Amino acid sequence: MLTFSKIKDTQSFLENERKHGRSIGFVPTMGALHDGHLELMRRAKNENDLLVVSVFVNPLQFNNAEDLKKYPRDLKKDEALLQAVGCDLLFAPQTQEMYPKEETKNYDFGELESVMEGAHRPGHFKGVAIVVNKLFDITGPQRAYFGEKDFQQLAIIKKLVGMESLPVEIVPCPIVRETDGLAMSSRNARLTPEERELAPFIFETLQWAKNNKGGMTTSLLKQKVNELFETRPHFQLEYFEIADDKNLQPVTSWENGRGILGFVAVHLGKVRLIDNIRFI
């Protein structure tokens, strides 16, 4: 596995690979890798000639300075996992390399960023869009792989690709879960042992909502989910939303014929976790 920290070196190497007809599958990450990341990489490796991975904790997408400070970092461990999965090139830049001057680029994603994560984390998706656009420019992939746990982020990136006319195929990949149902996330490492035992309640509640939606209106189902979390004092529910799978706008009826998902964001101790489940 090659490892580069400089943009110029990465671009030069990959440009030469593309000239020789090699396809590039790209998985952008912020490190603290887990099997959810590795599953994306296995698919990218299988569908392309080269697997390229970035590890960069992007400060622009954190609207909470304490969250950025506490984000888990272990590049040596990440490198060992990347070696094992057959990564061909790791791009691991420093912040100054990615942002030598203040970023002034702005994006307007309209209604996509007015709900859920966009509403609760102002500026988050602007930071995501800036770094993903830069990483696509640096790596020039044919395909880029993203997990559906961050479903709203995936929708934003798809829109970014259209807005910027980027020549990359966005490949959505299913959520990877622990055996007890908890969605794999780098943030799970920050849970205490007690919190980790409690955490599967998030997915259990989503499953309960899916199994019981038939006898309820969307508003009643939202009320019941809120009540379920109120019975668990360790959890602080930030939102539970029922939304369509295209524009992520709230839906008020099951009868609209569109794809519908349930989305949740919850604080467990000092850790913020998100998850989702498809209803229709």
C-alpha cells in the first residue's frame, strides 16, 4: 500500500494510473475505521482496479469544537486495517495541506439541508461538500462509496455531483450493524461499557416503529417513539423524523407511494448517534 500526505503526489500517481486505463474506487473516511468502512472498501476493491482511501478528520464539518477535539484518531491502527483489506493507496493529509487558506466556497442545497442533520448541525453539510469536492478532484475516481447510515449526507453528495457536474458515480452501500443491531460508527468507541450495552435500544426502537406503523398515523408513530425514548433516562432524543427518500422532507401520510424512511438522532451520554430504517 502506498501512503501519500501531499495532494500533488497523490494526483500525479493516480493520473498516471488512469492513463493506463485503471479504474479507481474511492472511499473517503475520517479514520477510526471499523467494519462498516471496510465493507465499503471490499466492494470498491471488487468493482475497480484500484482501491483508494482517504483518512482526514475534516474540521469544516464540525459545528462543535469539543466534538472535533474528541473525535477518535489512530492512524497506525487504520493503516493495518487498510493493508488487510487490500488498499492500494492511502491519502492522509494534514489540515494545512487541505486548507492552505480560508475556504470561501459556499453551497445551497435547498430543502435537503433544512431538515434533520442540516437543521441541528448548521454549516455541517457545507463542510462535507467542500471536502468531498476537494477529495474527488484530488483522487479522480470513477466510483465513490458511501454508507446509508449517513443517508442525508449521501443525498447531499449526490446533489453536489449534479451541481458541479462531477464525473463520478456515487455508490450507496447498506448500513453495517453489530450483532446486537447497533449501526457501526466511529463514535461507538467513545461509549462507556454501560452505554454500549444500552445502545442497541436505538435500532430496537426503529424496528418497533417499522413493525407498528401500519396501525398508526405518521404523527402518532412519532409521538410513540418520543415516548419510548422518554422511558430511557440515559438517552436524549434529538429528533425522530419520518421522511421521503428523495428530498428528505417530512411525510404526513403513508399513502403517497414514495419511499419513506425513519430517521433518528440521539445522545447517549456524551456521544451523538444517528441511524435510520426504511419503512416503504
